[in-house]
Amino acid sequence: MMEETMLHTIHDKLKEKFGEEIMEAQMSYDFPVFTVKKDKIVEIIQYLKEDPEMGFQYLTDLCGIHFPNAKDHELGVVYHLHNLPKNKRIRLKLYTSIHDPSVPTLTSLFSAANWMERETFDFFGIVFKGHPNLKRILNVEDMNYFPLRKEFPLEDATREDKDDTMFGRG
């Protein structure tokens, strides 16, 4: 019940400040989740970080997501923020088109966003506008695809050295 109250409190404050930029609020596994428009993500997270009542001063994680069948919302970024003194967490999500995979960077707010955004770029191809050094971090630089997009088969269909019966598929 406390999480529901937190959801409504945060949602009301965000709606009051950002209006239509806050698209959705819901509870997911006792976790408040807010879907926001991508153009205001920096301002929204800055507010959540700097407002004394909110106090979400720690960026726990950010990662990419890919929904190939969601027209104009194929790619997304998920942000996890933590209010350490109150031990409260929230999740923010935004979506963008695979044809314009750009999102504003959070590196001006959180130095830890640097590597997280590079990893998300490396695996999903999401471009973080304003990032100081956006280049591949784990894959080779001349790789011409983004391996965590769901565009590629999980296995190499040309391999003949596998025995699928060992994996319950034969």
C-alpha cells in the first residue's frame, strides 16, 4: 500500500510540473514506473534528483530495450533511480523510433551515466545526444550492427556441429 501512495505522490508532482510529458504511471512488482516523453528526460530526472521531497540522487542503472513490432516506439531506455536515505526506488521509461534512435544524455547529471550510455549505444544503437565520448565500449569498433536488438537469430543456423537433442530440441 505504501508503494501505491508513493506512486500517486510522485505522479501528482510530476504531472503538476511536466504535464503531458508524463505519459503513464503504474506499479510493476511493487515498483513505481513512469513512462515519459524522451525530449524532457533530463529535466524530469534533474527534478527527481534535486527536489528535496523526491531526493532520487542515485542513478542505479540505465539500459536499452527493443520491441521490434512497436511502430515508432521500437527502442527505449529504462532508468532506475534510488533515494538512498528513504530506500525508495523508481523506474522511468522512454521510447523512440528505430529511425531516430536519439535520446538526450544524462552525463551532465550523473557521471556514472557515461559508461551506461556507452554500453546501451554499443548493444542497441541508441545515440545519446551530447554524450562526451559516445563510442563502443565492449564490442569491436568496426562492428556494423547492434547485437541486443531482436533482429538477429539467437543461434547460427548454418552450424552442423551441434546436437540439439542435448537441449531438448531434437
